[in-house]
Amino acid sequence: MNSPIDIETADVSYLPDFMALVAEVGWPHKLEDISSLLLLGRPWRALNRESRETIGMAVWWPMGHAFGRVGLVIVSPKCQGCGVGRAMMHKVIEDTGTRTLMLLSTEEGKPLYEKLGFESVGLTQRHQGHYTHSSAIESEIHSAHPRDLSEIVALDANVTGFDRSSMITHMFNTGHTNLLRSHDQITGYAIARPFGLGSVLGPLIARNEDDAEALFTATSGLGMLRIDRLIEAENLGRFLEAKNLPGHEITHSMVRGSPPTARGNSRIFTMAGHAWG
Ligand SMILES: CC(C)(COP(=O)(O)OP(=O)(O)OC[C@H]1O[C@@H](n2cnc3c(N)ncnc32)[C@H](O)[C@@H]1OP(=O)(O)O)[C@@H](O)C(=O)NCCC(=O)NCCS
């Protein structure tokens, strides 16, 4: 690719161009998935200066004033290896100001992010399969009510160390959320929402593996299901394998800047997805 490129901000009106890029790299997102990701984030696009064709995309999401996450970084395969990804990421980093940036990287993206100062801080594994194991739901698990949302957001901010309230609110409104309480306080929650060809189960935050498994069982719908599990949640991994949800590729959690500080007794078991951590 020898033509000059431009990098500029974009918006949801570029949805068809972005869907074409998603299809080119074989990612599973549907139109609704990408549209919500664009609406809640700050999208950038790379274009061929002469033809105006969109050849790359990258999106970042503010998570409070101190943090942000980057995702949907795609360069059209016909333009890869020519500096487009690096040029887009420079614009994104500049746009995010002094924020610490976080992302989940594919093996393919890792060399680029490392060159830009991101460091690997953990691993996540995708589990996926056709889930058919509905079983008895433990009595202490409750379906969340809209009045629980502010407490869920507060728990999430404590556990992650950053504010992703607009993303949690979106997932809460488009999916199904279950809760675990102890002494009248929410100690864990899980959201299942439509994604790709089925649904995704995450975030799942809980105090321990038993609570995580109980929340998983109560919340996951039947059919094609995806879970992005933190690698250290080993028992949950074995539990998912036994439920016909085998582990697939491993991705790197990467951070550029000072990592967030987690607080409290609960922790993350599964991610909301690649974009929102
Ligand atoms: C990952 C991706 C965005 C990189 O974009 P790109 O335009 O091909 O990357 P660039 O040409 O700007 O390369 C940037 C740097 O990373 C290095 N790099 C990029 N891909 C690499 C690879 N697969 N292996 C080793 N190094 C690589 C390049 O050598 C370059 O370093 P240099 O400038 O010092 O020479 C692109 O390959 C892509 O869209 N892949 C499919 C989707 C994907 O996996 N996205 C990442 C999601 S986290």
C-alpha cells in the first residue's frame, strides 16, 4: 500500500464501513454489537487519502477521568504491515490525554501495543460452545431490579478500580442481570446479553469460585454462549469445560500507564468482553 493515509475521528455513520472491516478479519460482532460500541466510545478511522476508502478503525472508551480502554482495532488485511495500525494508535493515545489505557490484545496485536508502551498484566481465555446445561438455581441469587443498578455500578468501580458506569448501564438495559447479596450488600453480579451468534456472560464479579459458579448457572441462557474468563479463575475454567464450553484462544490484558487499584473482597471472574474489560 503506497497511497498516503489520513486518520480522523468517526462516528456511527461509518457503521457499514466498520462492519466491512469486522467481516474482513472474521470477528463475530453483529451490527447491534458494533453500533453500541461506537455510540458509547470515541471512534477513529484510517482512510486512503485519494479514494477516501476506510481501511482501518480503532475505538476508545473513557472510564472516568483517569482511565480508558481501547478496542476494535482493525486494519484491512490488504493494508496491514504498512504502519496504519501504529498511526491510528498514535492518534488514539493523543486523544486520551493523560489517561491510563487498558486493552485485551490478540496475539496479532501484541507486538504493536508493546512498541507503544503497553505491558502485559494478565491473561484471559475465551470459552465458547453450545450451552445446554440448565440446572437448579440457588435460592440466594436474585434477578436484579433497576433500583439495584447504582449499587452494582459502585461494586464494579470498587472491584475494577475504574468507572465504567455508562457501559454497565448499557449492558444492564440490554441483558439480564443476577445478584448475590450478603448482609444486605451486593457482593457479586453477572450479566448475560446478546452478542454475535448467541450471548456473552460477563462481567461476572463474585467473592469466590462457588459464588461465581452459582451466578454463572443462574444467569447463562441456553444456546451459543461466550465467556472471557480470567486465567487465574482456574476452577471456573474446569467448570466451564465440564459444561461443554471449551477454552479457546488466550488474550493479553495490557496496560499503558499506572494500573487501576482494586478494592474490596470481590473480584472479576469473567470480562464484559474485549472492549470493556
Ligand atoms: C493488529 C493490527 C491492527 C496491526 O495493524 P498494522 O497496520 O498491520 O500494524 P503496523 O503496520 O502499524 O505495525 C506496527 C508495528 O507493529 C509490528 N507488528 C504488527 N503486526 C505484527 C505481527 N503480526 N508480528 C510482529 N510485529 C508486528 C510492526 O512490525 C510495526 O513495528 P515497526 O513500526 O517498529 O516496524 C492488524 O494486524 C489487524 O487488524 N489484525 C487483525 C485484527 C486484530 O487482531 N486486531 C488487534 C485487536 S487487539
